[in-house]
Amino acid sequence: MKNGVPMSESQRRRGRRAIVVAIVATAVVLVGGTVAATAIAGRLPLSAVAAASGTPAPSVTPTPIATPLSPQEQLLADSGDPNACAVTFAGDGITDAPLLETQGSLYANLPIPSGDGLVFAGWYATPEDATSHAIPGRVNGADAVTCTDQQTTLYGAWMTPEENAAAATRVPILMYHQFTTKPEGESGWLRGNYAYIGDFEQHMDHIASTGFYLPTWDELSAFIDGRLYLPNHSVIVTDDDCDISWLQMGIPIVVEKKVLTTAFCITIDGTGPSPSEYVQQRSHTHDMHRAGADGQGRITTLTVPEIVADMEASAAALGGVKQVMAYPFGHYNDTAKEGLRQAGFEMARTIEPGYVTIGTDKLAMPTVRINYGMGLDALVNLIG
């Protein structure tokens, strides 16, 4: 009723709205627009509260949810190296985690997976190469790392032990010594040691351009164990002594041709850092490259502890690398082999002629000696 006169329904509704607006206005003044809007959110729109308070409506920005980095992205983020490359491994039965390599450098850390009842057949650039075991597509420590957007994927392949044995792979380890610029060769009793540099260049060009696979020593070890397949078109290039002619004439050729080689150095003569990642420096002993009391190589006349001490000194001069060595003069015996084992060396190369096959004695690996006068035809007859 108003002034004793009953109110109509429309008058009552107008009255209620006036009361609500008054409450809103009071709430805005007393506690601010946000609290008022919350108090009456079920009754009035936020715009009405904002209009009543004279302030703009607050905008609500949702908190972004961070997308987790992939393992590859995390490796790159942790590295911060613009030349880093995250390598992912793919293929049936492949469980190896991604790892970092350096773009432009040779692969340094590629794993050799194991599979129950299977032989690993290598890493390949594409799934198709992995299926066909194509040598041009196979990737190992003789290859430079290439990436797209700092990432790449390698594909693993497998075969059965029977297939591996049927391949009947024979791996030649070529042994060079000194080099000469004289086509007619050097004179003297070491004449055979001096390969004509023109022949050597043709040899390296043949290996580099005709699809040879260049196994690392880790791969050769796994091949001997029957854990890794190597193609028959494989070859390992080595040089004995680190002679000045190797440094001045041989190394520039292998670097130009990008042929992975191993130089066996006598470390007491002084061994600096390798001039190229294509030249791996390994031990030719520290001070055992001389005759012992019986005229044989000194390594055959020493005790096991003496051999261990010499090989430890040689490894230290080479930056701690052990892995493989070459017997001086090719002389060795069971004591020499035991000394190498105790010093932590897994493999050794002799001068006995032959090829490395599955099951070869790792501490008595044979070689293919290259003498003066052996041109390209001679090499092809030896390695294909």
C-alpha cells in the first residue's frame, strides 16, 4: 500500500528493482566492484555491476599450460649449443634414447644395440636403406653429422645370425708405413716400406669413391663377436710409426678424401694432437718399438707388469685412449697379450697376412700389408 492506497503488481515490481539497484550501488561503494559482482553474480550481469561502480569490467586471462619438451628438445635446451644435433633412433626393437652429436663432426657416440637371437645390421639414413642394408645409406663414426633444425633420425636394421654367417664377410686392415715422392722408390733394406705417394692417392680415391664401408674399431670388435653385421665391401686403413712422411704426405690425402684412418704412433717419440678427426691416433707402444735381448721385439722379452706400465704410458700420451694397438715389428707372444689385457686394451693388430672374420682373435688380428710398387690394380685384387 502507498499512502493507504493498495499498489498494483507493476508498482510492486518497480519497487523491488529500485531496492536491488540501491543494494548494488551500496555494495559497490562499500566493497568494490569485484566483490559486489561476486555477491550478486547469480542475479545481475557483470556489466551491470561495472556500470554501477563506474569502473571497466576486469578481463580474465587463462593461465597457459606449458607443453612438455620432447626428449630431443630437452637435450638441445640443456645443451644450448647451436651446433648440437639431437639424434633419434628408430626401428623395430630399437630402444636407445636420443643423444647429442655435433653437426659437421664425425659421429662419436653411436650405440650398437643388442637383440635376442638377432645381429644388429647398422644405422641407416632412411627406412628404405635399413631394409636393404644399402652401404651408401649406412651411417657410422666415419660419417659427418648432418641435421635439419638440429635434429635427425637414424634407422636400425637387424638380421639373423644365420644371415650374418652366410654373408662370410672378410674385413681387410690395410697397413702402410712410409711414403715417397719417387716413382722409382727408395733404396735400402726398408725400400718395401715406402709406398709411392701417387699410388697411395689412387688407393684412397678408390676407397672413397667406390662405396666402401669404413668400420670403426668398436664396430670391428662387435663384428668379431658376431653381434654386428659388416658388409664385405668394408676396409680399415692404418699407418704404422707416424713417420714424418705420413704426417706430411699421407694425412693431407686422407683428409681430402675423407677416409677414416688409424695412425699407430710410438709415443716416446712425441705425439701431439691428431691433425684431423679423420686420423685416429692409437698406440704402437710407448718404448717397446725396439729389439729385445733376443733380437725379437722388446714386448716379447718383458714381464706382464712391464708391458702394462709401457702401455699405460702410451695411452696417457694419446689422451687416455686404449682400445687397439699395433705390435712393433708384428712380434708378440702370450705374455704380450696378457700385458695388453691387463692394461685395458681389447684389440691388437699383427703383421700376419689375412682378413678379420667372425671369431678372429682380437689380440692377434691379421693385416693386408701394402708395399712399394703396389698400384691400384694390386689393391683392387686385395680388397675388391
